[in-house]
Amino acid sequence: MRIAVDVMGGDHGCGIVIEGVKQALSVERQISSLYLVGHQSEIHAALKSSGLNDHRVEILHASEVLTMKDKPLEGIRRKKDCSMVRAIELVRDGKADAVISPGNTGALVAGSLKLGRIKGVERPAITCRMPSRNQDFILLDAGANAVAEPLHLAQFAVMGSIYAREVLGLARPRVGVLSNGSEETKGNDLTREATRLCRNLDINFIGYTEGFDLFNDGVDVVVTDGFTGNIVLKTAESMGYAMMHLLKRELTASPVRKLGALLARGAFRGLKRSMDPEVYGGAALLGLNGVVIKAHGSSRERAIASAIRVATGEISHGITRLVEQEITSANLKLAPLLQLAAPPALSSLPQ
């Protein structure tokens, strides 16, 4: 496996990303080569500081950095020698199997279109793995498409089902469209039409799923538009941090509570691990001819290592190939349904 890492796009600098790479290389033996893409001088300094000396590491110099302040499309077009673009091009040119970046999300989505969409896929989707009561679930789209159409959501359902099946190991993952209630009378035009389409697919579709179901083991794959999905993702992350802060405050409020917390510290560590976004590392951008992993901008060492693990898992499971196969089959089933829903041609209207 060959991995390209944009080391310049994160909030904490090149050194933190390279420390994460070091952690990943110590355990991910299936990686044959790993490209560090960014300012050559900074990379050399960080390698020396970290003590990383692995024959699998290669450096690709990029003279520019695409920042969080850059407008996505404008930045991609203007900064052609930025580390993100150069890392993506390694995948496009067949020199790497996956690209990982903690940089600007919009720019990564826009730049990754250089890889081309998988045949039959209308839109790529950011796909996140999130914790629930007893097992994880998959959320998509988490931010690639602020506006979506029913066909997009139906295709997200297929891609999410594949991802949950391969990555979570679920034989028949339950797929639901996110809505404001589980009743069929709920939702809006988008969710109602997407639900109609999904009912005709070869997936374990359960209909609408509401917010209450997400963290209560009620669903395995949650399908929504990128605007809503991104709000769900960031709200969940914020709630996780808030809960840990509140728990810490309450457990240190008195000597007796501190003693109880000391006795239960193993349980609290386990709780923290299960709610820590860094454990999940990165979100996959599904639907493209190549593996693209978006790491959080604030990612530290463990999160970068986890993002690399996510990339190697996606490669080993052949997610891209499976998406092409199953989207092709799904589109055949959806075509007559979309024709039925289409408005009449102008020539057929009464004159």
C-alpha cells in the first residue's frame, strides 16, 4: 500500500503530523511507501526531531500551503503547488493508493475531484464512523454536499451500506434516512423521495431514522445531505467534549467524589476512549477513483495515525471496487423510478 500525507494542512504544524506518521508506520507493516508532502525544509527538521528514519518514507516538496482561510475552489486553482494538491495528484497519477489531509475540507473535496468520480456515482460523500451505545454507526454525507437530491441520498445509502458491511463487519447493516421523526408523514420533499428510491434497493433499508436513534443503536447507516450531516457531526463532537468536562468537574467537586473517581478511573478511561474523535482519525470521501481521507484540522499524533489506519482498511477491503459494482446495479433499479418521477417534457405539454 502506498499512502500520500499532506503534512502542512493541520492546525498544529508539520511536526505533529509526522509524529502521527511515525506511530502509524510502527504498526502498519502493509504500507510499502509513504509520501510526506509539504515544505522540504520543514519536513527534514521534523523528521530529525521525531527520530523517524524509515526506508518507506519519501518526501515530495510543495512550495505552497492551502490554509483554512482560503476559499476552496479559488485556493485549489491559485495554489497549484500546495501540499494538498500535490498529494492528491500522487493518487491521480497512480503513485499512491490513498491521500490523507487535515486541511481545508471544501478544498479537499474540490481538489479530489481530480481523481474523477467512480462510474455511475453522482456525488462523493464524506463518510464518518461514530460511536453509539454498543457499536459504531456510519454517517454520510457529513459535509461534501450542502445541497443534495433524492438520487444522491439513494446512492449514499448504497455506499454507506458497503462501508458498514466491510469496515464494521455487519452482514446486513440497517440503513435509514435522517428525518425529524420515524413516521412516514414526517420529513420533507427530499427525504420522502429519497425514501421511495431506497425502498427499491438491495439494502436493508428501515425507512426514516430520527436523532434519538443515532446514539441508541437504532441504525447502522445514517443518510442525509451534507449540510445536515455536518451539523450532526460537529454537534456530537461538541457534546462529547462537554460531557467529559462536566463529568470531570462533578467528580472533583469533593474529596469523596475524588476517591470514587480514583476507584473507577479504568471505566472513565474507557468512556473517554469510546467518545474521543481521535480514535476514529478520519472520514472517508467515498465515490471517487481513489481513497481520500479527511483528518480533522485539529488532529494530533494519534488522530493522524488513526487516519492512516482508516486508509489502509479502505484499501484492503477494496471499497472503491465494491462501490463501482453496487452503484452500477443500484442505478439500473433506480432508472425507471427516476423516469416516473421526472416532469413531462416541454414538447408534451398542452399548447
